[in-house]
Amino acid sequence: MFQAIKQDLRAVFDRDPAATSKLEVILTYAGFHALLAYRISHRIKSMGIPFLPRAISQLARWLTGVEIHPSARIGTGFFIDHGMGVVIGETAEIGDYVTLFQGVTLGGTGKERGKRHPTLGNHVVVGAGAKILGGITIGDNVKIGANSVVLKNVPPNSTVIGVPARIIKTQGERLPDATMDQVNLPDPISDRFLALEQELIEIRKKLENPGEQSHP
């Protein structure tokens, strides 16, 4: 456990340019505090001690705004950047050197039993506000755009964005007509409404000006 905590501390300095000293991180970084509470509660949980692990996780949630279930499995070098609102469910599994930003949810859909939370591979980066739901698998080296909603498996070395999320890059190759715009994420429902509106405008023009239509 202590080796994992050392790796977590090192990960802060590797991925946060604002970190200036170990004392600052230990005393002021809520994400590190939440992860430290998780390491302790997970160890107690593995010893078969009831209630206490869950009590620790709820106290950490109250203090840090980050909720990590004691039964979740998290690898080394894990980093939560500005972690307010992060939720990690009971059966979630996270590989090594993973980064989550604020507002990320590794949750269930409410329909499954057993393995109902996602599995993240190594070196995964999840953008702010993203939701990864269900017992799906996210491969190694995947990047998930901010505010994306991921409901299906994602292969390794891919980039996904959108609601629902779609793959825009895989194995380092950018897909046709794909963009990685973290600010203006695609909204397929809104796009469809705009297309329908344009079609209605064209139909209205034809009805109002029937004489302008060409005759064979």
C-alpha cells in the first residue's frame, strides 16, 4: 500500500505543473486525500472488516467531494486533477497511470448485476465531466473527451468524444471527418433538428411559390 501511495504522489508532480512541493500536495490536494482514504479503506476491506471501509469512503467524500467505493480496484500512479464530483463505483477497475479530471463518473446504468462498472486500461485520460457507464472496457492509452458519455467498449489507442461517445481516432489514425474539439463537442440530436428545420424551410418555400418550380 505504501508503495502505491508513493507512486500516487509522484504522479501528481508528473502530471500537474502547479504542484510545487510534496508538503503542498499532501496538505492541500483533495484528489490525493481521496485516493489516500481509498488506499486505506480498500486495505481494510480486503481484510474482511465490515462497515469501517465504507465509513472512511463516505467521510472522504464529505471532505473532498470525491467518492471512491472501497471495493474498486485502482492501479498505481493514479491521478485525480481538481477532483470535485468524481465518482468511482464498486466494481470499477482502473489500470496504472490513469488520469481523471473533475466531474468524471465511472458508474453503472442501473440495469446490471455483478460487474456493472467500467474497466479502464493503463495510461487512460478521461476529460472533465465525462461519464463512463456500465460494465464496459476502455483499452490502454485511450483519451476520452470532456463531457463525453461512453456506453460501449473502446479499443486501445483510441480517442472518443460526444454524446453518446464515438471514436474519432484509433491506433493513431484519425478517422475521416473527425475532430477532437474539447469545447464544441458534437450533438447529433441538435444536428438532426437543424437538418429537419432546413428541410421544412425548403418545403415551405416551394409551397408558397409554386410557380418558381421548374417543369419537365
